Amino acid sequence: MGVMDEAEARKKTMIRVREFDVERDLRAVEVLERRCQVGLSGDQGPDAAVADHDGGAERKKTRSRKKKKRGMSLYVEQIGDPFARVRHAADYVMLVAEYGEEEEVVGVIKSCTRMVSRGKKRQSFSSSKQYVKVACLLGLRVSPSHRRLGIATELVRRAESWCAARGAVYATIATTASNAASLSLFAGRFAYAPFRRPVFLGHPVHRHRVRVPGAHRVLRLPPPLAAAAYAALLPSATAEFLPADLPALLAHKLTLGTYLAIERGPDPALPLSFALLSVWDATRSLRLRLGGAPTILRASLAAARALDRHAPWLQVPSVPDIFRPFGTYLLYGLRMSGPEGPALLRSLCKHAHNVARKNPACAVLAADLGPDDPAVAAVPHWPKFSCDEDVWCIKKLGAATAVNGNAGNDNEDDWTTSPPAGVLFVDPREF
């Protein structure tokens, strides 16, 4: 064994990966999270081999810096429950890495498995091939003082093994195009393939109610009816990463409602138009902050807020203080149809704004959509809160077997090389 091989062997013996223990590790993981500066899709440090999952492949998910025009960046931090982004899955785990004789916690990763659609057209009366068990690797963090020691590699390897043992056929992660270290780790060392490129759209919430056109009617659907609507309008054969437990998501306490917009007195000679979306309250699990803003922008927004406070009758659409941590509502399941579909979807976004303005903790409405989704052009968004840098990557787990029946029956073709199915569903639980 050469000198280099001996050094690598010593490094590996210094790394111990085990499951997270709340009483033992919570404080250490919180400190680690603060030490890692994070943006929307991965650790932003220059050495950081970090990724995150935001809806089917590893956002929301730890998250690297999203670069903006004029040097502005949007940062995100998790709050509250450390398992918030994986707890809703049937199987989930958090792994921590200790290093050295002091057994210092220097790395962490979250993983879960879930059944999702892969946009595969039905080939028989059985729907078994339309859903596949996918592993989601989220929240990879490595202490800045312990990078380039193989810690991220060992965490990812152990997380993949854990998910494969539970029947996952594919593993997914998300990072950003500018996060070279993350791409090098996953696409290089672990052979993940760049897969999908969702677009993140955000819009500020101001204190004044916005008007929904009188020609549009907004209806709130109860969860069973919402599930039936999505089953008809968003079949698994046309959508990727649609969760098999969508009814549970729609009935979740953090789904504030599913809303349908229709025309009042539609022209019977024209095709029926409608729009549909659901709203998820993410204010309890994460905070965002806009950094790197020029002084003139900060001053102008502060002046607008001051004017709005002293002269509310002017109805100035002042933007909240986005330079301090703020919460967000996530819009998901956005669908529209018919000639008035885009206008109806904009009305639903206005309605969601009016819902959000009642919560002082919410400053932004956000949505993740596929780049070719027609809804991208219809959803109101502010460029400073939006970007197209997300990169979802995917890998077929060679060790995965048919442990859970349908999970392993996917040998006909390889999802990693298939073209987009049409609709990219981003699960808000994993943002």
C-alpha cells in the first residue's frame, strides 16, 4: 500500500456514519446548519459537495446558492423539526457523520423513499408500471472545516445503500447549475445524470388585497373532491414525480386549500376554461432571505413601506422586508385549460395572495414548475425571487430489487434517459 493509499485509509477510519439521535445530535446539527451558508439548492461554499431536493429530485432541497442579477442571492434555512422534509414519507432517515477521536458531528444527510409516477403511458390494464419507488437524498451538509476528507462521499454512499435496501429503484438529488462541487460529487463520483430543470417562481405578498376579476369565480374544493379533480386532470401517465399518496397531501393540515377557478356564464360555443392549484404553508418549516441587494433597492423598498404605513389609503403595493428571514406559501399542482385558462390561473394566484396576506409570517408566494409548462407564463412572479438554475439529477440504483413488488418491475426501459413526460410535479413537502 502506497503513502496515498494509507492516508486515504486513515481518513476513512476517522469517519463514522450513524443514524441521527435527537437527544444526542440535535444541538450539533443545528450548529452545523448555521455554519453552512445555504441558498435554495445546496451549500454555497466553494468546496461544498452539497445538494438538496426540491420536488422529486434533490430542492428544495443542502441547498446551493442561486445567483441573481446584480449579485443578489436568495438564501433558505430550515427551522423547527429536523425531519420536516422527509417525515411525510413511509421510510425516512437522517444520517450524521462523526470525525476524529472527539466524535464531532461534521456532516449530515436526509433520505427518504416514496412512490411517484414516472410519466409512463399505460401499456396494460395494470397501473403497476406507472409508479416507481424513488429515493430522495436531501439536506447534505459538511462542516466547512472538514471538507475534502471524503465525508460527503461516505454520507451519500450510506444513504444510497439505506434506500436501495428498502426497494428504491432510482435515487434523485437536486442542486444548481452553478454548484460545480455538488455536480462533481453526484454526476462525477456517483454517476448521477442531469435530468430535469424546474423553474422557481416567486412573488412578494403585500398588505393590500388584490382584486379578482368579477367574471371569474373561485371555488375551494374539499380534499376528496380535490383528489378526484387531480385524478382526472393530472393522470399519472402525463406527469412525473406525482406522489402516489396525493390524496394524503391534499388532506394534509399544511395544505391550506385546493382552489378551482371558472368563468361566470361561460360562452357555450367555446371550450370550457378552468384553472386549479393547491396552497401549502411552508412558513413553519423554512425561512428565506434575500442577500446582496444594492443599497438603493433597500432604501426604495423601505420608503415604499413607510409610505404605505402612513398613507394606507394610497394602496401602495409595498414589499415586505425581504432582507430579513421571511416565510412563504408554496403553490403546487398548477393546472389550466381552455382559452381563458391563463387568466383564470392568474386569478387563482391573486386569490392565493389574499389568503397569504392574512398570515404576517408569509412574505412570498412561490411555485416550482417544469420549464415547458404553459403555467410558467401565466404565474405572476418577480425576477428577483425567481431563477432557472435548479438541476435535478437521477441515478438507477443497481442494487435495487423487487423488494416491494411494483418497485422493481421497471426493467423495460430506463427512466434516466427518457424525455420529459409533460408535467413536472414538485411535492411541497420536500421543498
